[in-house]
Amino acid sequence: LSRRSFPKGFVFGTAASAYQVEGMAHKDGRGPSIWDAFIKIPGEISNNATADVTVDEYHRYKANLLCFTGITPYANLYHYDLPEALEVQYGGLLNRKVVKSFADYADFCLKTFGDRVKNWMTFNEPRVVAALGYDDGRFAPGRCTKCKAGNSATEPYIVAHHLILSHAAAVQRYRQKYQLTQKGRIGILLDFVWYEALTNSTADQAAAERSRDFHVGWFLHPIIYGEYPKSVQEIVKERLPKFTVDEVNIVKGSIDYAGVNQYTAYYVRDQQPNATTLLSYSSDWHAEFVYERNGVPIGPRANSDWLYIVPWGPYKAVTYVKEKYGNPTMFLSENGMDDPGNVTVAQGVHDATRVAYYRSYISKLKEAIDGGANCVGYFAWSLLDNFEWKLGYTSRFGLVYVDFKTLRRYPKSSAYWFRDVITGKN
Ligand code: FCB
């Protein structure tokens, strides 16, 4: 496997997010985000860890860049960390005011950095923001029907709607004010679990497609076709916000490319609600996940409980976007696996499993590209071990091991392997 086997101009990189690596949470004028508030709640994060220092990239980032030249930045504007001030002032993402706030913030970034940054993304994983923040409450701001505040039947849909409108408003600013002169492009990052029907029964096939609609189509369908997927409209009915004609005009076609974050796949079977089913975004799927078929697991599990290693996932995901969504320019924008946090340096740097993971996933991605999928880049998650949200420091996704006490960095086998892929040596 080498970059030479990919189409000319294919991009390789690594992905990271500010909150997970930078630290300096309360310094240099940085105001608190909803994550700073959330991690203070005892029991929310493994070992009650904070991201106040995390791996200190705020001070150390230059060391990562010094040995390289020719790095091209791909900047994403929002990775879960809404200013807490907006949450307090007007209820954050639940309030439509957020659309203007986001567009103004995007405008500032585009104006200030657009001479150097030519590849923009508006949001990382809006589905995660809406579902984990407002359906099951596992992520900030921790709202759900069973939490101390929230409504899982309506709030995820309201938040998703505002995220889509915020995305579209930012893209509109870019297109009207900057794109012509700056000559860049803008898109969005969507998390994409691949849902495979457990059996070939009509009901399970429909459940798998419905799951893709509720997961990816929820955002991609409006962006490509100007409306929510039919299955979502039919099930959610009046709980689903509507786009006005003016909104459709700015939402439809509001990407120059789509980022596909792809880590895992699940089997799905049909599960219709019964009288006791609590009405919520997740129960609206009318589907259940299954992790084995005929006694054979879908794949080995990594450290994270949601992450089964299924190398054909990216193949299926980008091929699906190609077929259902008109083959937009795509990036495989996040992909990786984690080890437990308590792995020592000596163990951690010999990460043969991670090398095998990357080799198999990237090879499968290449098959999809050979089959015509318009995927033009690949980003590994992540360069460094870092603060993994709910899991704090009990998860290590890095190509580089970080000793969380001394903050020293130790490249893993996967870092050298990935370097050789990128430089064409492999
Ligand atoms: C993605 C997130 C990223 C990280 C990886 C493991 O869903 O975008 O921040 O948590 O998963």
C-alpha cells in the first residue's frame, strides 16, 4: 500500500480537534465551552478527567510541524465546543439565534485565515452533537428525557435543524464574500457508521436503510436534495422542523465536498416500537443493532465499546454516498482505532493491530475509489493520543503515544508505517 497506488493529487493527513489536544482551557482569553461545564459534573468523564492541559498542543504544536514541509491545513470550525456563554444566554443550539452567531463566527474565521486556509469544514459530526448531546445525554450539554432536563423526542431534531441552517448560513457567507477571491472550498464532516442488514428479509433491509437515513441522511439528504429523508419525515412527522423555501435554497447544494468519518459497522434488524417504547430520536429508527451474525462477530472490538473493526465499512460508506448522493467530492476524514489508556509506552508503541487496521481499511477504501467513488483524501484519527471525550484518557487513538504524565511523545509503529505510505516508500 502506497500513495502511488492512489489517484494523482490524493491527500493523506491526520485529524485532531482543538478541545482534545490543546489544553489552556482557561488561559489566554479562551472562554469556557459547554464541554468545560460538562466535564465538571462528577461521573460524566472517566476518572473525572479534564481537558485543562490534555496533551498541551497549545504550546507544543510547532514541534509536530517542524520536521515537515508542505503541510496543507484543513480547518473545521466546530468540533463540539460551543461557547458556554451562548448556552447560558439563550440555550445554545436549541435556539435559532445560534444560526446567526455561527455565521458571524464563521465569517470572522474565513476573513481572518482564508488567505492561508483553502479547505474549510463547518461542523464535525452534527449527528453526534444532536444525538449524544440531546437524545442520550452522553455528551455536552447532557440533555435527554431521562436527564435532569431535556426532551429526546423533539430536541435532537430542533438542534439538527439549527446545525443544518448554521452550516448553510456559513457556506452562504463564504460563497458571497470570500470564495471567489480566496479560491477555497467548504464542506461538512459527517460520522458514518455503516449499517448492514442482518438478514436479507425485507424488514431488515428496510431497517438498515432507515438507519442510514436517520444517521447520515438526516444531514446529507437536506444538503444534497433540500429535504429530510422520506423515512425520517414519515416517522417523525410533526416533531420534525420544516425548511422554508428560502432555507431550502441555501441548504440545498451547500457543500463543495463531504467529509466521511468512518470507523465501524453494525448489523441491523427491524424492531418496531411497542406500547412501552419511550419516544425518542433513537427509538424512531425502529431498528436494533447486532454485533454478530450466525455466531460470527462482525469484527473484533477495539477499546471503545462502539468500535468494531470492520474494514469493509469505508468501502460501503463511500460507495453509498456515491450511489445515493450523486458522488460528491469526498474525503475519508476520520478513521482509526483505540487501545486502552493504561497501555504502557513499551506496549503502546508496538501497535501491530493498528497498522493492520489502517492497512485493511485504506485498501478497502482504495477499492471503492477504483470503483468510481469520488474520494480524494484520507485522514487518520489521530496524530496523538488525546482526551477522548467521555472516556477521558482511558483511550488512545494516536499514531504517536503520549505519556499523559510527562506529555512526552513516542511514535508508534503505525506512525512510521503511515509515514512510509505517505512518502511512497511502502
Ligand atoms: C469521532 C470524533 C473525534 C474522536 C473520534 C474517536 O467521532 O469526531 O473527536 O472522538 O471519534
